[in-house]
Amino acid sequence: MNKPLLLLVATGLLSGCVSMKSYEALESERDELREAQAAARLAQGDAEINRRELEGRVAVLEDARTELEADTAEMGRDLARNRQRIAELRELNDVLNEQSSDRLAKMITENEALLRNLASTREELQAQEDSLVALGADLEARRKELAARSARVEELEALLAARDAAATALRNRVAEALLGFKDKGLTVEQRDGKVYVSLEAKLLFPSGSTAINVEGRQALLDLAQVVAVQEDIEVIVEGHTDTDQIRSTGSIPRNNWELSVLRATAVVDLLTGDGEVSPSLLTASGRSEYHPVDAEDKAKNRRIEIVLAPDLGELFDLIRNE
């Protein structure tokens, strides 16, 4: 159990004001963190498997080079034997010079065949030597590639670890800043290196309205105090509705799409206004009814989700250079 969670539980036990539901929610949050850590370990395992596969390929090339060296040595021995045979044939040729011209011509023909075979063997040996040189160059290139890939994998792992650590620290700061709203339809989660702050519509808006109420305003301003001091971060404000269609006598909002967008922009206006969050960090979007979180509970689907995502430019640059 992490320290903030342990402190909260201990405080609750001493004061008697933490409900079993709150404790279970905190336990669930701890489990989700463990699952995220397990996913990170799996990703690290995948990178290790790739590294081992490359090492295996290098080992196969090493074996191929050893086999070629053995073949070259055998051909060298063949060449020595052929040379010995040529010497013997030359001696025999001297003897046969004294014999009939027919036998001499036959021996000359055989000798020429052996010489052609020797020339062919030499060409084959040269080809094998050239192949061995090319294989050695390819092996060296693959070794360099493996070293470069290993360095990039280590850099990627370091960047991912730094991203996750920054997201964890940010989630803790956000959760602490919004602790007073935890039982009022507000949750803070960390997934895939991002921090998700979900605020149910009842905390922010009157039914069907886009005007933020007093309590919701305070929650957003508390969040803005954390976000405004962050660097290299992207803030995405998403508006969500349930499946109930709007019954409004006015022209705006005409449907759930407009309601989700207008609520998202209302939150952005507050964050960039009194919240003093830089507009360059923010994106507002409406997702209407098409991304529910609970098919049985419409109140949870009517929400604003604020996604705090670190700037992954450095990570993407490294991946593109792969």
C-alpha cells in the first residue's frame, strides 16, 4: 500500500469517518496501480525477447561462418592433393614421352582435364573466400545494429519509466488536491501513462445546463492549481452524455453532441480564465453518448473527463528513428 493510501486509511481508522466503500475504492485503486506495473513489466519482457532473438540470429551467422571456414580448409587440402597429383602426372608424362604417340596423347588429354579441374577448384575456392569475406562484413554490420538497438531499447525503457513516474506523481498531486470531492462523483485514475480525472455531471452542472455550479467551479479551480504549474503536458477535456435525448425549447443545445461540446468548452473557459491554465495546453471535445462507462448507471455516463497526458514528442522521435 502506498504512503498516501496508508495515511488516509490510518487517519480514517483514528477518526472513524472513512466508510468501508471509501476503503474498498482505495484498495481498487491500489490494484489498478499494480496492474499498470505488471503491464510495464510485460512490455519490458517483450523488449528482452526481441533482444534475445537478435542474439540468436547472430549465433546462427556465427555457425554459418564456422561451417564456411571448415569448407575452405577442406578445399585447401583438396588443392594440396591435386597439386601432388599434378606433380605425379608430370613425372609420369616424362616417362610416357618415350612411349607411343597414342598413349602420350591420351595422357596429355587426362592431364589437361586435371588442369581444368584444378582451375575450377581454384575458382571455387576464390568464390568461397569472397563469400566468407562478405559474410564477415554482414556479421559485423549486424553486431553494430544489435548494439544500436539495445541502446535504443534502454533509452525507450528509461523514457517510459520516467513517463510513468511523472504520471504517478501527477496523479498523487491531483488526488490530494481533489480529496474533498472524492465521494461526490469525482475519481482520479492513472492508465497507460496518463491521468484521468472524471467528474460526474451532477458535480458540475444543473440538469441539461452548460453553466458550472459553485461546487463544480471549486473542484475545477483546485485541479487548475495543479495543472497550471505543469510543463510538457497536454490537457484534453471531454464532454460525455447519457442516451437520454434533450428536450429543450431553445435552439442550443439541440442534441447530446452539442451539450457534450458546450460543457467541455465551459470547463476549458474556467480553467483558462480563473484557473490560469495556459490555453496552449488545452483541447476541448464532445463525445456525446457514445463512450459510456456503465451501461446500468446513466449518472456515471453523464460526465466530464479531463485527461492529463505527458508530452511524448521525445519518445515518438526515438521510435521514428528505429
